Amino acid sequence: MSEIVEVRNVSKHFGDFAALDDVSFNISPGSIVGLIGPNGAGKTTTLKSILGLTSFDGEMSVLGEDPRSGRHKIMERVCFIADVGVLPRWLRVSDALDYIQGVHPRFNRVRAEVMLAETKISKRSKVKELSKGMVTQLHLALVMAIEVDLLVLDEPTLGLDILFRKAFYERLLNDYFDNETSIIISTHQVEEIESLLTHLLFINGGRIVLDCPMDEIDEIYSEVLVPPNKLQQANALSPIHSRDILGQKAMIFENVPREQLTNLGELHAPSVADLFVAKMHR
Amino acid sequence: MNQLSILIRREFWENRNTFVLLPAITTGFLLLMMLLTLLVSATSSVDLNVEIQSSQDMEFLNDSMQADNIYAFALYQLEGRSTEERVQYINTGLQALGGPLMGILWFVMVFYLLDSLYSDRRDRSIFFWKSMPVSDAMTVISKLVTGLWLVPLVYLLGVALLQLAAMVMLSIATLGTEISMVETVWGPASLLSNWIQYLGALLFYSLWALPFFGWLIAVSAYAKSVPLVWVVGVPLAMTVVERVVVDQPLFASWMWDHMIPISFLNIEQSVAGNIVNLLLSLQMLSAVVVGGVLIAIAIWLRGKADEI
């Protein structure tokens, strides 16, 4: 099966500032991609470009459509939850259900109502009467009742407490993900989604700095706890990052064979968070 | 078609206050005032006595001052006049009854369209609307259909209700007098044809003023702040520039012609014969073309729209 999203040499400039600088990547069917980068790295701009919500230069195909001209067609098969609540404040929950039922051919209303029934959200409420966490719950319930090929989540849990965040991702993985849907999640809280992901995309300063499947991470990257007496030897292999841990150095190496590393110290795969820090500092 | 109907409902959810509550309250208030006048036999409340307002002049007003019941007075004026005079008298009165609602309607239409593609960019809910499989053209069309046809229909319903109530109250006033209800009041009033004329006028107006409404929705899609400044500023600037450059308000007079509020539209224009002539006129054709171009621009701008 062909790629869900193909991004080729996409750039976007705001005046002299390059929000996206020659970005290319693919999203394959059934993958859960983490788009990870610091604030202002270009995460939101990337996602908005995929969704046809902003203009850009370069080539892109989302489910076979150019998002700049085919947004409304793409949206039949793509769902989107943005970083802050974008549900209009005046909208009533029951009206939101009516609306999506009326415009979206793939909306399963019963499913949305079942999910809403598990929350404290009343169908008579207006969005402005709900707490921030409830608005996200509502949006998630609406979106998860739509059968789509790609779900785009832009910092979906920003500003929510840890209980909501945990529940959000659990729900996403258990109730939604079925190996046919692809998900792309942007966040700067790597630790929380690390275990969900099948693919990593790091972005910094508008450029993709890492594009790698999760199961290849430990083949390419290794972290070694190097004791002080072997520092010189380790530095010779040019680690991409090193930090102090209890008198030892935790060093991350890229594309260095394991045989060369095992005698330097304790060897293991780096966590995504550590790898992220290493990549961002380069 | 199905999609359009839910998009229109969405507009009514968002604007329930100005689309439904405002005309309902206005109609209710006017009805109450009419009822009070009937009950209290109000003396010389000229403001409420639309029949008098619309009719001849001082001598008339003086008469009304002396009358102790405006309904009785209206009947008294109708009695003993020719049928043509009665028709004119009653129908002018009925149309005047619609005045307040039609006045409010124009402002509601203007500010609704001006806000329609602007406020969701401000509160970022544009990302929710755009995450639905609804084309930009459909979005813009739903707002135009709502603003140009459906909202006026709601207001016209209020007008119709007021007119009907006025007729009923006049009829009640005939009770106990020798005046014939049918001959004096209902016969000359031609309520139904009045309402059909209103519908014709509405349709006519929506095309005649299309450049204005197209301009409003284009500004709404474009402006990054205070759209009202653009709406007023650009036509004013164009008028001034034209005055300076060619010293003749050719374009400006055309432009201001098509900016008239709905209540200034002469209802006689919509009489069948006139409407056909006007529909085929160059004025009308140019209005539809310019309006259409502005609407196309609005759709294009909506496609590129981002949060502001």
C-alpha cells in the first residue's frame, strides 16, 4: 500500500523567517508518528500544511490530494485535534453532534454518544461552559467516532493535567488505533508518547533532524555509561552527546558498531527523550 | 443539499440572538403596544398610529388629536372614502408597520455577513470548521443564503404577523359600529398580495445589492482587524479619488446606488412588470456580475485563510 502522506521539499517562509526549510518525509499506513521538537520548531506549521490549513512551497500529497486545493476532500479521511481547544465557544454539545452527522459521511454518532456518556459532559452544555479538559474530551469523542485513515494531533494534551493526559493516550491507543489508521502526534513532551510510537520525526528550526522507525533506533543509536578512565577512548568515537551521571558520562553514539562500544562501559538503547536532547544540541 | 441545510442551521445556532430573538422581541413589543392602544383607547398617540403617520398631513393629525381611539379614528377615516383611497390608505399603513423590523433587519444582515468569515479566524474555531469535509465555496454560499434570504424571511414573518394583528384589531374596532368589516378593512387590504410583493422585493434586493453584500463577505474573509474600517474606508476612498481624477461620480454613484438599505427599496419596483424590466437592465446585470466576482474572491480568500 502506498504512503498516506508524502512530503517533498516543503518550505514555508514568514518574511525572512523560515518556518519550514526543505522538509521531506513520509507517513506509512498503520504507523504512529511522533513529530517532536521544541517550541517554534515548525511542528504546527508542518501539521497545518498537511491539513491544507496553510499555504507552503514544495510538493505534498495527502491521500493522493494536494492539500492546498483538496482540503475538503482530504478532510473526509483525516481528522484533526489542535493544540488548544478550537471548538467554538457558543456551540452546544448536541448541536456539535448534529453538525458533524450532517457534514461528515464517516461519522458514527452512536459511538460518539457512548464515549460522551462515559464523561461528565452534558449534551445540553455549550463549549464555553466546559473546562479545558472536558473540551478536549469532547473533541476527542467527536473525532474518534469518525472513521478515518489519518488522525492529526497537534499537542493534543497541552495544558491538561497528568490524569487527563494518561487517559487521553490510553483511550487513543485502545479504542482507536487499529493498524489501519495512521496517527501523527506533535508534542514536546516526549516521555509521554514514547511507548506509543512506531516512528520518530525530530524537527528543529524548520528542518527534519531525525526520521527513523522506532525499531531501528537501537540499531543506530547506543548510549554508553563511560567511566572516567575510558573517556579519551570514548571521545575518539565522536559521541553525538554526553552528559554527567553520578561521576560517569552517559554518551550517545550514532552508527557506531556495538563491538566497539561494549568494552567502554554499560551499553543500552537511549531513551527518546535523551536522543531528542542529543539531536537538538547538534 | 443536505450539507447546505446543516450549514444553515449552524448559522442560526451561532446567531440565534439576532436571527430569532431580536425579531421576536421587536414583534412582540410592537404587538403589545398595538394591543395596549386598543385596550386603553389611547388618546392621540400619533407615533403608534401608523395609519395617520402615513396619511395626509396636519389637518389629519389635528383630527387624530381629538379622536380618543386611534382604531376608531382610522376607521372613521376609511369610512366614506373611495375604494382606491382605502386601498392606498390601508396598504401604506401596513407597509409602515414593517418599518422598524426592516430597519433592524438591514443592520443584522450587514453585521452578520461582515462577521461571518472573520470571527472564527479570531477565536481559532476556523480550524474546527476547516477540519470538516466542507468546501470553502459551500461555506461561503451557506452564509450568503442565510444572510440574504433566510434571515430576511424570519423578519418578514414578524412583519406579516404585525400586519395580520393590525387587521384583526381594526376588525375588532368595527364591532358595535355600522362599519362593514369586510368592505372597509379586509377588502382593500390585500394582505396576501402585499406579502408576495415583499418576497419579490426581497429577491430583487438580494440581487440588486449583491455587490454590497459580496463586498462585505470578501472583507470579512480578508480583514485581519476591524473589518468595518475596510468596508466603509475603501468605497469612501474610491469616491474621493474618482471625484479628484475624473470629476464625475460615475462609478461612485453606481456603487452607492447598490448600497441602499433594504427599507429604502421602493416596494413598487417589485411589481411584476417593473421587476422584469429591471432584472434585464444593465444596472442589474452589472450588479450581479460584480457581486459574483466579489463572492468568488471571498471563496478564494477563505481557502487561504489562517488564524489571525
